[in-house]
Amino acid sequence: MAKLISKTYGDALFELAVEEDKVDVLLEEIEQLQKILAENEDFGRLMNHPKIIKEEKIEVAGSVFAGRISEELLGFLTIIISKDRYREINEILTYFVAKVKEYKGIGIATVTTAVPLKESQCKEVEKRLLDTTKYKSMEISYGVDASLIGGMVIRIGDRVVDSSIRTKLNELQKDLLKVQI
């Protein structure tokens, strides 16, 4: 349900950004807004408090953000609050950012290896990803998981390429267990 909500509202905001030709402006504003909301958990508790009426929440949001964010984004926040969807604000904004990056041809990948990669290896991974995908550029976050033993796991969106030794050993074990002597 939350995924449907974030998609619905995120798509609406994205369409507005494209129509108004403010994709870059709204992307920058939303990335800043996400940081602000993450740093100010009390604001989120206030917006989610069941005993505070919507009109007061809208008034607070207006007084906090008026003049600091665009009218489009403030109007969007007002709609989110009035429809009781503030609980999903982070998912909605994250969906919007991902949609804009997809629109601009920016891929978001997570690469996990057993040992930290050198700078030259990171550049090679990025080059290979750009060569094998439709993206113009990549934002890659690197992680380390010693349990992989070797190889790497690459995640781009909902796609996963797992070439880790751990996975290969698990597959080999399954194959060996199927063999009857």
C-alpha cells in the first residue's frame, strides 16, 4: 500500500515538475527538504500527531517553509498533509528523486564486495555498468561484506547481479545434494 501511495504522489509531483520545466529546481529542493526532515524528527512527530487537526498542521508547514521552498513544493506538502499522507513523505520524496534520476539517465547502483575496491577498480566497475546499461552516468555506493568470500553483488533498482563466491558455493551445494549415488 505504501508503495502505491509513494508512486501515485511521486508521479504527480514528477509530472508537475516536467510540465513546469522545473525538474532540476524541484530535485534540488527535495533533496534539501529530505535532509531537513531527517534532521528534525520533532517536525515529523508534529505532522503525524493524531490530536492536531489538519488545518493547524498545514498552517505550521506554511509558516516553516513559506519563502524557503517553491510554491509548487509547498502546495504539494499541503496536499500531502490534507490527505493524511505525511507518514509516507519520505517514501514519496525518495520515489520522486529516483524517478527524476531515471528521467535524466542517472543510474543508482549498490556494489558489495568481500574486500574494499581500489579507486581503479571502482572506475572499471562504473565503466562496465555504463557500457552494459542505458544510463549516461552512475551514482554508485560501495559496500563490503566479507561473507561474500569473493566476487561482487551489484544492485540497480530491482535487478541484482550476484557473482559472489558464496552464491556459487551455495549453488554447487544444491547441485551436489540433488545427485543420487
